[in-house]
Amino acid sequence: AIFGLIALVLLWPRYAVTVKRLHDRGLPFQLALVHLLHFGVAICQTAYVFIELNAERPGNTQYWHLVLAILFYAILAGVLLLCLIPGNKGTNRYGRPPRGPQTQAADVF
């Protein structure tokens, strides 16, 4: 239960960083909702495990475990890819890039 609470508390910072990273690429924030889907899939997987363990007659939930696992890792791969690809080099509709020659230090000097 404590790990679920920690994950819930860290959900907002994860979402905010994902939105900022999408803006670095010039993409809209709505794509970050997939990141929230990742959290939901993890909750569903955990729920299915507990349902299976507590069932008197276990059903055929292996199919759903497989579907949720594939979805979980596909979204995780997308988030990893988002972390690895560089941002736009120039200014986009969300502003200047956080790295490069157009930083705040360049504005000061």
C-alpha cells in the first residue's frame, strides 16, 4: 500500500516532466496522457494478480496478463524513446529550447 501511495504522489512530477519533454519536441501535451495510461495499466495488472490469488476457482486471466504486459512495455518503450531523442534545435511554439546557444545566460551577456 505504501508503494502505491508513493507512485501516486510521484505521478504528477512524472506527468509534468513528460509534458515539458514533449514541448521540447514541439508536440502537444495531450500525448502525455499516454503516460497516465501507463500508470493505469500497472494498477490493472496488480489488481488482476490479486484477483487471481484470491479466487477460489482461478479463471483464465492469463490472456489479460499478456495484453496488459504488452501494453505496459510498449508505453514504457515510448517513454524511453521520448527521453532519448533530442529536442528541437530552434524555437518552437512553446518557446526557446532549454539547451543550446539561446539560453538565459546568453541573454544576460
